[in-house]
Amino acid sequence: MKFRDFVCFEATITDLQANGRDDVITQLVSSLDKAGKLEEGKCREITKEVIKRENEASTGLGKGVAVPHIKHKAVKSVIASIGQSSTGIDFFALDKQPVYSVILLISPADDPDEHLQAMESIFKHLQQERFRKFLRQCRSAKQVEELLTEADEDPSL
Amino acid sequence: MQAEEDTLENEEYEAELEIKNAEGLHMRPAMQFVDIANRFDSEINVSNGETNVDGKSIMNISMLAATCGTKLRIKAKGPDARQAIDALRELVEEKHFDEPTPKK
């Protein structure tokens, strides 16, 4: 599965002005909702569930990135939105460092394999230092789209 | 003494472990795996046949996309290699990460 195939660039926020982790999650879910990617009327429920999941264990795995996610029947296929913060957000990350890039992922409720494939695609890139650095430098949805397209073509990025 | 230490350091074990929980190796099980792996001094390597990763890194383990039924080859090298393999086998195959196995 290619990274760019399941990211909704319309819902990308490259200048997050957020008051903490829950606010970031709320903005990214609502952005997907506005882009018409979620079943109508499910935005608040999804936001709550993502926060609940995040409270169980942080998806801030370190190195300035977090991947909040849930499985939910409001989507038919995997969808992600990306948020960037230049100041950093406290995501209660494993390394206790601020998070600059957030990838919110909503996967269908009944397809665990598709969820795993999306995660594989995300982490294949996120674990590369260069990719993380370039992602942090993106200032527009278009730049994020270009980076992901390039990364999909070049596995070393 | 030195010789004995060398033998211990070179201990190497491997096992093939099958993912049995229905949801596969998603983030929560991946964290359990990494937690257990980090309790040991041995180097731990995990392979799904295509990708070979560090069993102590959560990002590495998250990119294996190990679905239910996937067989992972785990290699441990170091003074507690055998204990590490035993503990990981228990987590993956016996406890299947405390998650349900597929409905028959």
C-alpha cells in the first residue's frame, strides 16, 4: 500500500495552531469530516474514540511523530490526515519529547489487515530521519503531497 | 573466566513464531513485544521474510505488517538469548497478546 494513496491532502493542516493533544486530534478529525471522508454525523464520536485510545497508550512513538488511530465503521477504507506544528505539541510521547508531525489514521472496523498495511507504509517512511525532517519542513498540503509521492517512489527516503 | 564469558556472549537462538490474534501485530501488541524484548540484553532481530528489523524498536516492529497467520522469524543473540526467545514465544503464541483469535 502506498502512503499517498490513503492520505487526504485536502485535510492536511501544515500550520497547526493547537492547544494541546486533544485539540490537534479534534482539528484533524474535523478536517477529514469537512473533506467528506467520514460517514455523516460521526465526527464527534470518532474524535472521542481517538482521544480515548490515545489515553490508553500514547501513539507518540518518539522522534517527534505521533500516529493516533482507531478502527471505525464510519470509513470504508483507510484514510489519514496529516498535521504539522512548528512549535511542537505535548503528545505524552514515549521519549517525552514534543511532537511536530501527527498522522491521524482511521481504518475500517472489519479489515485488520488493511490497517496493518497502512501502518507499515507510514512507519516505513517515518523511521527514516530524512523523511521526518522533510515532513517537518512542509509548509503546504501540496508540499506534503509531493514529499509522499517522492517517498513512495524512493524507498530510501 | 574469560572463555566462559565469551561462550555466554555468543549464545544464539532462533524461533519461528506465528501471529495468532485476529487483529495481527498492530500497535498495542507491537508495544508489548518491544517491552518484553527490551527486558533482555540480547540483540533481537525479527524478520517477516522480506523485512528484517530490530525487535526492540517500536517503529521497526510497526512496519512488519504482521497479519494474523504471519510467521515471524525471531533471532536472539547474547547472554540471555534463550530466555528472550522463550518469553517472546509465550507472548506471541501462547498468550497471543491477550487478544482474541479468529472466530472459527
